[in-house]
Amino acid sequence: MAAPAALFTAPASLGSRPAVLLAAFENSAAHNRDAADYATPDLIAAIEAARSEDPQSLRAADARLTQAFLSWAHDLATPRGAVPVVTDPEAANPPFDADAALQAAAAAPDLAAHLQALQARHPLYEALVARFDEAIAAGEDRSLLAANLERARALPPAPEHKHIVVDAAGARLWMFEGRRQVGTMKTVIGRPDMPTPLMSGMIRHVVSRPYWNLPEDIVRDSVAPAVLRRGLAEVRARDLEIMSDWSPEATPLDASDVDWQRVASGDQSLRVRQRPGPRNMMGRVKFMLPNELGIYLHDTPKRSDFALARRARSSGCVRLEDAARLATWLFDGNDPLATPGTDRIVPLPAPVPVHISYFTLAPTATGLARNPDIYRRDAAMMLAAR
């Protein structure tokens, strides 16, 4: 689409729009962008030439201003470095749309207000931007702050409705309603050897009182050796069922018919699940966001982990400090566990986006909190954020 004829200049005079745009460029540093990339010498020269009100000079200035605006708006909306795996298109950060950006800018009655609105993204991003100058003045590592700005830029602008952000570095979850944070809780996230991935998906249903299908590596490395040491009573003690296969039609097998030595050596794979109940590692509810990574949020009976400062202890999924509170919030005040039954799928009233990020600098009510780089992601991210 061709640019509108007079996006930043007026037909008969230079107008005020170029100055408004240049003023917006001046704030680029707080967004980890360089104003000099947009307010170039060529652009300034074109603006000066257009002061003659020569029609050709005005058109040339308008073309350069339009291109500078598009570059700036694109860079504001587009993160550098690692971005989440998107497992559901509805949870995606919308790609920059140049045509829509031009149309909106051309139609804006107040360009300054419009450009300010373009700089408003997710509240976590805005909180980092607001503390940028303060952090730099206090001696904060600029490259680390830049890396975390890019992580926050990867979050979609806050939707009107509910959404969840999980900070794997800080082992914390935030609940948002539009732009308003309405709750937070601790989480337990993946161990360094099984890191919780960056991803964006949609919770569409929960499973109440679920079975836990044990990962095959846990069956091989933990369950089978324990059975070989202590006998089949270990299967009963852990409240486990041995299943014939991974299909929905799978049937239980007798544990005595399993060659546990072959399972422990990795020569035989085995589906093992833990029955619902107080010892089930999924707790009373798991929050499903369909994805090929096998990542979801869930309750847990291991409450002592939440007292730890560092809570990287899961196999990649996100364990919740207060799963019941999250469930009640997702169901608009209703309790999906109120109806009896095991392994019961309960659809949400409306799908809710979940964004798993990684903030080694996270905004708080009083400043910025430094979180450990448990997955050693900062070095690559700081390089990409330059």
C-alpha cells in the first residue's frame, strides 16, 4: 500500500507533525532503541528543505518521515533475541502491520497522543521502561536491562480480558485482567537440566483430580530401580498403575508381568500413571494449554518447595502455590472442583492466554528485583538485545 499523500506534512506548509515525530524519537533510549537510527541527518536535511514549502521538497520530506516512522514503530513492536514458542495462534504477539500503522497515524487527530499510545505495550514492559533511567543512574547493568526489555516486548500488548504471565527466572506467576494485575503467586519451575521453555499458549480446560502420566525418564531412572530394590510393594506405595500403552483405550497391566530390569536399562518403555489422590504429583487440578512440549500448570502436594528461595525443582511444568485460587479466578468465582469425579475435563468459560517468560530483572512495587539466571540465557540475550 502506498503511503498517504500527506502523512506528516501538510499540502501547503510543513506543519507540526515532523516535530512531534522527532520528539517521540528522542525517547527511544528507554526502549532500548537508538534515536539516531530514525532522526538521521538525511531526515533532518529533508525537513529543513521542506521549509521552503516547495511541493517537491514537501513530498520528499513526507516520504522520509513516513519511512522513519515505520522503522521506529516496527522496532518498538518487534523484540530482539529469543521469543516464545507460540503453541496457539490466539496467544501470539501480533506481527507488525505496516499498512495498519500508516493508516492509524494518518487518521490520528492528535499525533503526539497516538505515538505515546504506540509506546504502551504490556504493563510489565512499561514498568521496565519507567525504571530505565533510574536503574541506569543507580549503576544497573544496561545490557541486562536491555535483555529484559526485549523479553517483555515479546509479550503481546495487554488484552482486554484475563491473561497469565509466568516468570520462570523469578519462579512467580502474575494474573492480569486487561492492564491490571489482580494476583500473584509463587511457582516451582523446571530444573536447569529440564528448563521450563519460553512459550505462549491458551488454557482451554482444566482436569480435576487428574491422573499423572509419569515421563518415561522418571519411570526408567526412578520407578524401575526402586521396584528392583524394594519389590512390587513400591508400585502400591506410590499408588501407581501400569498401563498397556499410551492410547485412550489402554488397559491396566499386572506389575508382576513387567520386566523391570529392561525398563531400568532403557530397553523397554513403559507407561506408568499415578492415581488421583492426596499423593498425586498433579495435586487436585492441572491447567491444560495444548502443546507438543508437554508443558502445563498444575497443583502439587509438595508444599515445602514454596518455602525455598530457589524453586527450580520440576521436570519443566509449572507447579502452583495456590492452584485453587487460580482455578476459581479462571472460572469467574466458581470452583471447577466442586463436582465430584476423577480425571474430569472442565472447559473454561473462555480461553485464557498464558505467557511463560524469563525475567532476570523484574519490576516490583518499589523498583527492580534481580533474579538468578538459572538457565544461563542472559549472555545470548544480552548479545541479541544490542
